[in-house]
Amino acid sequence: MGKVYAYGDASNTATRVFLSEFSKQFNTFFGVRHKIETLKYFDYQCPYSGESIDGSNYIEDHIIPFNKGDCGLHLYGNVLLVTAEANKAKHSKPLAEI
């Protein structure tokens, strides 16, 4: 038997799919060009920790969370490229608390 998902998991997944598809309707959907611009803007450093970031050692973090509670979109301006360690330390804290 496969993994059993709780109602909240299914609901959050459905919301993330909706937000992703909704985000694609804008010309500012966070794509490769936006990743490069974001890396350049932050001088190839993690905005949370200041550690160097190259094209492979980052993850995407949504400033307004990409979930059913906050409804952040996957758009340029709402996505930061950060190190996994810094993102884990940030957890679910708002940007102002980092």
C-alpha cells in the first residue's frame, strides 16, 4: 500500500498546484531568467546567511509562503535563492524576524 496522506496534505498540495498554475498566468512567473537576476541582485550570496551561492547550491524560498495558509505565488519578487542550511534555520519565520 502506498503512502497515506492526511486531508491537510492533499489540501495543501491542491492549493500549491493551483497557485503554481495561477502564477504561470503572469509574465513574472519565476523562471531561469529570474533566477539569474536574483543571483546577480544578491551578488551570488544567500540573502539570509551571506554565504556564496552558485548555480547549484541553492534552494528556492518564498517570502510569502507558497501554501494554503498564506497563498504566496511562485513569482519573481516572492522567491529568494538561499542555502538549504539558512532556509532550514529560517523555518517558517517571517522575513522581518531573520
